[in-house]
Amino acid sequence: MKNIKLKNMKHSNKFKLHILILSVIMISSLVLGCNFISSSSTMNKHSNSNRKYYTSIMIKNGDTLWAIANNYYDYNNEVTNINEYIKEIKLVNGLSDEHINSGEYLTLPYYIKN
């Protein structure tokens, strides 16, 4: 009788161990699945954004930062208005004010939708 109870206990413990392992596998799969769904939705958000590129132009006699910015500013880009675009141009080029000289080069950011 003791042998039967001992065997039943061993089977019961093995069964509990199998249930525990199965539970861990299921929970891990659920967590990994949620992370995958979350990361793919994040990738979709980024793929709808614009990519920033740069171009370089030579400043001509009579050019102003405002005129250049007006020519290159796209109303669909990441910056919200022309003033922000000028600030970005100044930042990229290390300008402390809007003074530019003909013959120098100016780096201009621009955006393309992905």
C-alpha cells in the first residue's frame, strides 16, 4: 500500500512539474507575443515619419537667410513653421545670428516622407 501511495505521489509531483513548465512556456509566449506586437506598431509609427537629409548651397550676392529658408522650406516637413526652420538652419551651421556672406556655403536640412 505504501508503494502505491509513493508512486501516486511521484506521478502527482511529475504532473505538477509538467503543469508548471507548461504555464511558464505559455506566459513567456504571451509576453514575447505582446512585445512583438508592440514593437511592430512602433515601427509603423516611425515609418510614417519623415527622414531628414541635408544639402549644401553656395550663398549668392544678395541672398538672405530668410529668402533661402523660404525657397527650401516645405510646409510638410518636421518643423512647424518658417521661424523654426530658420532656427534649425542656424543650429546646423553654427550661426549665432542671421548674417550670411556670399561665397560661403550653407547646409540646409530637408525632409522626405518614408
